[in-house]
Amino acid sequence: MKILVAVKRVIDYNVQVRVKDDGSGVVTENVKMSTNPPDDNAIEEAVKIKESGKAKEIVAITVGEEKAQETVRKALAVGADRGIHVKVGGAIEPLAVSKILKKIVDKEKPDLVFMGKQAIDDDCNQTGQMLSALLNWPQATFASKIEIKDRKLEVIREIDEGLETIEINTPAIVTCDLRLNEPRYASLPNIMKAKKKPIEQLNASDLGVDVSPKIQQLKVEEPPKRKAGIKVSSVAELVQKLKNEAKVI
Amino acid sequence: MSVLLIAEHNNKELKAFTLNAVTAASQIDSDVHALVIGNNCAEVAQAASELPLVKKVLTVEAAYYANFIAENFAPVVTKLAGNYTHIVCSANTFGKNLMPRIAAKLDTSQVSDIIKVVSADTFVRPIYAGNAFATVKSTDEKKCVTIRPTSFDPCDSSGGSAPIESADAGEEFSLTKFVKREEIKSDRPELGTARIVISGGRGMQNGDNFKLITAIADKLNAAIGASRAAVDAGYISNDHQVGQTGKVVVPDLYIAVGISGAIQHLAGMKESKIIVAINKDGEAPIFSVADYGLEADLFEALPQFLEELNKLNTIQK
Ligand SMILES: Cc1cc2nc3c(=O)[nH]c(=O)nc-3n(C[C@H](O)[C@H](O)[C@H](O)COP(=O)(O)OP(=O)(O)OC[C@H]3O[C@@H](n4cnc5c(N)ncnc54)[C@H](O)[C@@H]3O)c2cc1C
Ligand SMILES: Cc1cc2nc3c(=O)[nH]c(=O)nc-3n(C[C@H](O)[C@H](O)[C@H](O)COP(=O)(O)OP(=O)(O)OC[C@H]3O[C@@H](n4cnc5c(N)ncnc54)[C@H](O)[C@@H]3O)c2cc1C
């Protein structure tokens, strides 16, 4: 079995994001960037499946600017075998990313594509579902447990009401929740080894995909600030305030 | 212009958030049609037809629609899409799973999780866990939009009498099979719509201690929430998680107990009307969004809280 894993470079989840004064976006200069957290779970799951003998090859792919390669390098350091970097400058929408990924899937013919359930920068939660629509493959979104059964997968999905179990035939798309597994850290020797693993570079234009945006970002603003609250000194005072001042109980 | 609103339901009843989605849909254009896809779901279609803002109800029924598999639903919607300028549904796990599949088939860039309709093509949506609000304009001819239900009021649920028409079912997608759903049933109000929410975090130390929270929730008729850390540690099930990767709640009162206030948690609750934080660390970031902060050990504060509530005789339900 062959697994393709999509990894995205985003602003690190610990960074307090700041909106630019001119409203054109958020500050990304000199800001720490990392792999989108659930994409680490996607890689981890692929590596575990390979370690169990059920997969032969893991290919990590990213779509993005020059530096997006770092996320592929990191995936190689935790166990992916080779990488693909599709270069595009500037912002790219989930639909365009999914079209690019489809071209790569057509060429690589993986049995499974693992991705994160949402990217923590734009919170779109679209790319995996779009890719599976374009391929007409089954989709198992928000996965918190995956079991491989021959040519099928049994997946537990996290839904608003609780948990849902579905069974899907491969080839298929799985989008991963943070609870799927505990991503490992790359060891120093593996980081060194990863430097020798190949990363194929392509341009979006070579793939014949139109990446021009269809959504214009008109402005980006800070959300309204909450007015500062107060500290209360006792539970009795808290209950009095909730009842008589806020009038919510 | 007309808007196709995909109703969310359980084959018996409309889900509450469908009413919020209808409100958002009607702000895009007044010609709102509700689409009910399911199995033996005539009651749902009836309920949808009674929403005064809905002008027409379309129903599509087949046994393989009973479990809301996106692979089965998407072709039904794309077939009907020709008659509509906008396709709208709630940005909860149902809509998040389904809408991108429709958008990709229609070659449209979806606008996710909007909190405001500026005009028929321009919307406001939160990005970076709600740390920024982006105003975006869709240039696609057909627009696929998911809406954040808690940012719109529910529409009236009675008084309407829209015509109900049935539409053709699509083919079954045989590569995806529903196995089972484990729904956590409770008599408590739903997290997403509750007037009061009390949430516990890692500070609760274990699942058993959540009974301190349960007792207060019972008293206040509140829903119970949790931080991701509490869910990850197994104190409580995933359907309680509030935050960027959980549910977004906007109650009148949100009480955060033993929760530090990471931005990913704040993303799910900071629009609440009144926020209370109970935390023993006076520097915890949760205090920066709290209207009332109590710096105290929760194991002392929660029993006292219950006692004080018991003293009040007029708890409104
Ligand atoms: C400041 C700012 C300005 C922007 N301006 C514009 C603009 O002017 N025009 C415009 O069209 N868009 C703009 N965008 C939107 C943005 O570039 C895309 O919408 C976004 O990158 C894709 O959405 P997502 O990552 O949230 O997708 P999701 O669907 O949430 O991602 C889910 C998963 O898909 C995979 N994935 C997603 N993207 C990639 C990738 N590139 N490579 C590999 N795997 C991937 C990952 O596995 C990821 O976990 C802007 C965004 C920001 C923050
Ligand atoms: C991509 C991503 C997505 C995420 N999504 C979410 C999400 O949707 N929701 C979410 O909640 N988190 C989310 N997180 C996790 C988030 O970053 C935090 O780790 C998490 O919210 C912390 O939970 P906590 O506040 O319960 O635990 P902690 O941060 O450990 O805080 C525990 C608090 O309890 C207090 N405490 C301890 N003992 C007591 C006591 N006896 N009395 C009073 N106070 C006490 C402590 O002072 C501390 O402030 C996400 C993280 C990532 C990377």
C-alpha cells in the first residue's frame, strides 16, 4: 500500500496572531512557522501503518512557497520516504490545492491520502473533502481511529453528536483529528537522514492547474475587544454579581 | 437569485441550528428553499414548510440517505444547484463534511463558517482561531457558503406553509458504508444552544471530579463543556469540547473552571455574553476575557458555588 500525506506550513499554533495596520492581512514576517498540527497526526498515522507492515511507501506533499519545503523535510524526518513540493507564490485556495493534489494522485496512484481535518490558519476545513469529490473517492473526515481491514478501512469519526463509525473502500481520503494519535518527535539521526531523502519540485503551472483566487480578501480586522472584567474575592460575591449585576442567573 | 438551504435533521426533527442557517440564508436573498434529504422524513419536511422564511421545501428520500453520508448527499445537491445562486448550510460537522464535496463538484471556492452577511457576495469570517475577522468577496457565479450558527438568531418556527415538492434521488455511492453512531444522550440542554454553559479543564484532574460541575449544571439547567485537554485525558467525551477544533458556543453565561484560556479554547467561547473564570493561577490568560474572575481552588469554590445557588430561590429555567 502507498500513502500520500498532505502537509501545510502555517503560523505556529503558539503565536499570538496580529492583524496588520492596513487591514491587508495578518503579520507573517518574523513569525514562527510550523506544520499544521493535525498534519503531524496524518504523518504519524501513515508511519505507524508502515511500521505495522501494511504500507510500503509514504510520500509527503506540500503546496506552497519556497519555505513550505520545511514541512516536507520534517515529514521525511519522522518517516516519510520521499517528498513532493508543488511551488506556488502567495495565497492559494483549498479548491486549487485540491486540484493540484488530484494531479499528483493521478500520477502517484496512492491507496490512501491522509490530510489534516482543518488548517489552523484559515480554518477552512475543505481540502480533503474537495479532493475526494474530484476523485469520486470515499471520504472519512475528522478521524480519531483508523483500522485497516484488507482493502477496507474502518474509521471512527468525531461528530457533533458523539462518534460515528464508517467503513470505506480504498482508495480513499482520510482527514485526521488531533486525537488520532500522539505524533512522535524526529530524532537527530533521522533528521540527518532526511536531508538525503529526495524532494521532487514542481510548479503549479506545469500541472496545468489554474490557481488564481476566486475569493477576494477585502480586509482583515481585529475582532472587537471584550471590555476588561473584574476579580471577585469570594464565591458569594460572584453569585451576587451574576444575579444582580449581570442578571444571568 | 435564490438560495438552497440544506436542512440538517435526524429524519424525525429539524436540528435546531437549521433555524439559524435559515436566518442567514434569508439575509442573502428572500427566496429561500429548504432541501430535506433523508429517509422517511416527512415530518421534517413538514416542520421546514412551517418556517415562515422558507418559500419552498424539496424532499429527496431513499434508504441510503438515512445516515447522512456526504458521498450520497452531494450528487443530489449538485443536480439541483442549477436553479440556485447560493447553496447554504450550517458549519457544524454535518455541513463541514458535506459542503466542500458539493463546492468542488461545482468548481466553486467555498466560503466557510461565515459570521455575517454583508451582501449577496460578501461575507465576514473568522480566521486564525478568531484572532482576525476577514471580509471576503466570492467571485464565483454559484456560491457555496457555510454559516456559523451561533452568529445568527434562529428564525421563527411556525406560521409558514411553504409547498412541499419531492425531487429525484441520486444513485447510491457504494464505497462508503455507515456502521454505527454512538450518540451521547442527555436530558441537559444542547451545548450549542444552551443559555448557560459550565466547562471543566485539566484542572479537574479526573473524570470523577466532573460531578462537581454536573451538580452545578443541574442546578442552573446548563450544558457541560470541556477543554481539549480534559477530553484528551479522557475525563469527558469529545462531544463536549469547546474551541477551535471543537464546538463554538455563545451562551449568556459561560463558566470556565480549571481552564487556562489557550487561544484555541477562547476561539470557541469568547463571544459569550458573560464569562466567569475560576482558576487558582491569578495569571491564567482566561482572566483576560473574564467579566468576573475568581482566583480560587476549584475544589473549594465549586461546592461553595452550589451552596450559594441553593440559597437563591429564584433560579430561572
Ligand atoms: C492573510 C491571508 C490572506 C489570504 N489572502 C487570500 C487571497 O487574497 N486570495 C485567496 O484566494 N486566498 C487567500 N487566503 C486563503 C488561503 O490561502 C487558503 O484559503 C488556505 O491556504 C487554504 O485553506 P486551509 O488551509 O484552511 O484548508 P483546509 O481545508 O482547512 O486544510 C485541510 C488540510 O488540507 C491539506 N492542505 C491544505 N493546504 C495545503 C497545502 N497548501 N499543501 C499541502 N496540503 C494542504 C492539509 O493536510 C490540511 O490539514 C488568504 C489567507 C490568509 C491567511
Ligand atoms: C491545533 C490545536 C487545536 C486545539 N483545539 C482546541 C480546542 O478546540 N479546545 C481547547 O480547549 N483546546 C484546544 N487546543 C489545546 C489548547 O492549546 C490547550 O492545550 C488546552 O485548551 C488546555 O486545556 P486546559 O486549559 O484545560 O489545560 P491547562 O492549560 O493545563 O490549564 C489547566 C488550568 O487549570 C488550573 N487549575 C489546576 N488546578 C486547579 C485547581 N485545583 N483549582 C483551580 N484551577 C486549577 C491551572 O491553573 C490551569 O490554568 C488545541 C491545540 C492545538 C494545537
